[in-house]
Amino acid sequence: MKKLIASLVLVVLTTIASLGWSISEFAALQNPDTNNPSVANRLTALKLMGSTLALSLDNDTTHIDLFIDNWNRHNSEQLSLITEAEFGLPAPLKAQFDTEAALLLESDEGISLHYRMPHKGQILNINTELMTPIDANWSLNKLYTMLFYVGVMLIMLLWVSPLIRRLVNLSKATQAFGMGELQQRITVSKTSYIGSIETEFNRMADRIQQLLDDNKLLSRAVSHDLKTPIARLRFGIEALEETQNEQLRVKYFQRLNRNLDTMEELVMTLLSYARLDQANIQPDWQSIELNAWLQEKLACLLDPSHPIDFVPCTKSLTVSTDPKYLSMQVNNLLSNAQRFGHSQIKLTVAIEEGLVWIHVDDDGQGIDAQEADQVIKPFVRGQQSRDNAGHGMGLAIVDRIGSWMGSKLRIGRAPELGGARMSLRFEPLSQATYTSPTK
């Protein structure tokens, strides 16, 4: 929205300033002869001259006619004398003329000035070809005003048209999404005025689609993965009701408990996955030294049957993360390696292309490249895990945490052990000389 407001203010101010200057320059070009006096200035000069001339001629007793003839031959303003009786005026104008002894009249032929000469009983007339410029000025001003507003409207339309197109696209995308096209997204342009709104729409759409997918996932899990333990429970209860052998009853109770444990484990896994939602989590971001943190964590995960070979980085690496959720990721990766590896597990911290990596390698069968994108989906298990216990949720949990915590999961092939390589990627906060800890 800040971009939209800033661009709007900039366009409005630029439009007003540029159009005002352009129209002023255009008006100056239409009236280039600035040396010629305006009609108002000429009339002012004629009024001063007329009053002085009337006073002079009224006191002159000779050569008045000769003066008027010479004047009329050399000037565009023509002089003439008439008697007061010949100068007929309406009553309002006559009262004004009697008071002021001067009068300005306008006709189709031009503007004329009239002055009383009381000593001679005559009226001095000065006839000009001047016309009052009020109408012409008003027309030009009206034209320039119209040009200004039309220009503002055109420029604003040019500015608004991309915004209208983006809003129409947003409206269509919203309607399509509301009709069930959940894959509908908006391509966000860097020059878009409403880029932030479009980005938030895409995030909202991703969030809604994820919630619907999780709902379908939970429904499928409940209908499929819980069906087998429920059937076992029903069969066990029926068998328990029918037998009178105490040893068999104990055996059936043990099976029922195992089935209940299986159901409880599945429900807890589903709840854990559903809770790993960025909108419902407030990460406790901390800066941790990765080598020391992993060393401390491995001390609590020692498993004699699957020893872990820890290879720290030769430099001190500090990353920003939530230790709780990073621990969940590492635990799942190590558990996955222990389940599918044969005898060796290797945990490596390395810097590659300016990024910090945690690699968990095993010597198992590994994951085929074509299955790598599938095994991170909930309840999807690779070919090598068909005969192992579990629900296929471990890597899905790791991937979901990584999608919003920045520690993305990558699946590949272990270069030395030959099995699977599960990697987490981080952005380093700092690097310093590091002394390798004791393995």
C-alpha cells in the first residue's frame, strides 16, 4: 500500500506541475507580442489624455478645428466636437455624465470616450477601434482550464489503468478460488501497485489449500491406517469373550494393548503433523553454535547398535533457529538413519557454497531419485521401508518444519556410505576459527 500511495501522490503532483507549466507556455506562445500594450492599458492612457486634451481645447479660443484635423490624420483615435444638445443620453447615463464630465461608451464599432467642455458648451469625442477583451479572455481562460482538467484526467487514467487491470485479475482469481480452483494464484509483478496485496492473496491461498490438504490427509489416515488396528481390537475382544483359558486371555490382553499403542502412536503422529503449522507457531529464535549443539545432542542419543560418527566443521558456525524444532528435525533424520541403515551412521556439519549444511548419512539401501519428492509427503513410504514399522510421517514432519523455519530438507545419496543422505540447509550468522571437539 505504501507503494500505491507514494505513486499516487507523485503522479498527482507531477501532473499538476507539468500541465500548469505547459499550458502557461502555450498561452505565452499564443500571445507572443508582449511589447504591445493591452486594451486596458491603452484605455487608461486615453482617459488621461482625453481629460487633459478636453481641458486644453476648452481653454483654447483659436485653431481648434485645425488641431483636430491634424490629429485625425496622424492617429488611429479620431477626435470630433458636438454640441451638448446633440449628445443625447438616457437619463442614468446623463446623470453620470453631468457628475463626472466624462463618459466611456462601447458599440459594435469600438470604444469611445466623451468629455464635457463647459466653457464652449461642447462635447469632445474620442473614437477608437478598441474592443473590450473580456469575452476573448474569458474564452481563452475557459479553454486553458478545460485543457488542464482533460490533461489531468488522461494522465490519471493512464496511471489507473494498470491498477484496474491488476484489481480485475485479483477479482477473477478470488472468484475462481472461491469456486474451488484451489491452484489459482496471481503472478506478482515488481511494478504492480498492489504487489503486497497480491502476495498476501497467494499466501492465503497456499494456507487454505494446505489446510484442506491436511484435512483430506487426516481423513484418509483415520479411514485407512486406523482400520487395521480397530479390526484387530474387535477380533481380540471377541476372542477374549469366547476363551476361558487364563493364558490365552493374558496373551489377548497383550495384543489389545499393542493395538492400542499403535493407534495412540498414529493419533499422536497426526496431531504432531497438524500442529506444525506456521500460523499457529511462534518460533523461539535463538543463535546457537551448531557444532557444540549437535555434540551435546548426540550425547543423549547414544545407541550401541548404531554408533554415530560425528564430523564437525573446522569453523565455528552460528545459525538462527528454534532449538526445539531443529531437535525434532535432527531426531527424525537420525531415527530414519537408524531404522534403514545397516551399521554405520555419519553426521556431518559442512560449509558448501556459503551455506551451512547438516548431513545425515547411512549405509542402507538409500532412496531412489524418483522417490525423493514422494517420501516427504505424509504417509508415503519408499520401497526400502515396506517391511519396516512406522507411518511414513518422519520426513514429512522434517520437511514441514523446514518450509517455515528455513532449514530446508534435501534428499540424496551418501557419497561414502552409499545409503541415503538427508541434509538440512541453513544461512550462517557468523564464522570463526573452530577447534574440532572430541567425537
